[in-house]
Amino acid sequence: MTAPEPAPPEPAKGMTPLEYMDLADRELAGGNHRHAAALLWKATEATFIDLAKERGIDHSNPDLIDVAKALEADGSVPKLHYRSRLVCGKLMRDHAEMDVLEDYELESAFQVARQFIVEHHGEPE
């Protein structure tokens, strides 16, 4: 039986996507995979909300799929670009809640979600 992960540091309300991601990176390095996944989901969610605000897109639906579709609507990115990033973020959320990923799956999805945040906010300092 695997020992439970230690409690993660409590994220502050209103953290930036980069602050969430930095904390997620530290949790992952410490072996706290589910906590890292939860934090990376928060970073992904915050990034989508930031993008929606920047572009005047309604982000009241907490599912965020409408935001992803609206971001793709102008054709400036390939179809499903934002939706696939949202799926990876939601996979992080699901892993945090239900431990659904094997290590290799977590590593791959974590990197895709992380890259999405870096594309829009740069690397944390």
C-alpha cells in the first residue's frame, strides 16, 4: 500500500498561472504527483480565464470549453489547439482527484499542460 502524499502548501487565492505552475513543479519534484496535478490544473484554468479576459470572451461557464472554442474560432491556431490543452489540464484535475494516470501518462500530460502555460506566460523566474 502506498503512503498518502504529504499535504501540499496551500495556494493563495488569486495566484498567477506562473505561481501555480512554479508550485506544481516543486510538488512534482518532491514526489507529490497528485498535488502537482491539482496545481497545474489551477494554472491551466487561470490561463484560460486570462486569455478570455484579454479577448473579451465570456468565461462564465466553469467548463471552459466555450472559451477554448472561441479562442480557435478566428483560425489563427489549428483546430483543437486550445481544446487539446484544456483536455490536458482537465486530465491534471482528474488525476488530482482520482489518481487516474500511470507515471508515464502523468509525465506526458504534465508537460503538455505546462508548455501551454509557458507559451502564454513564459517560464517562472
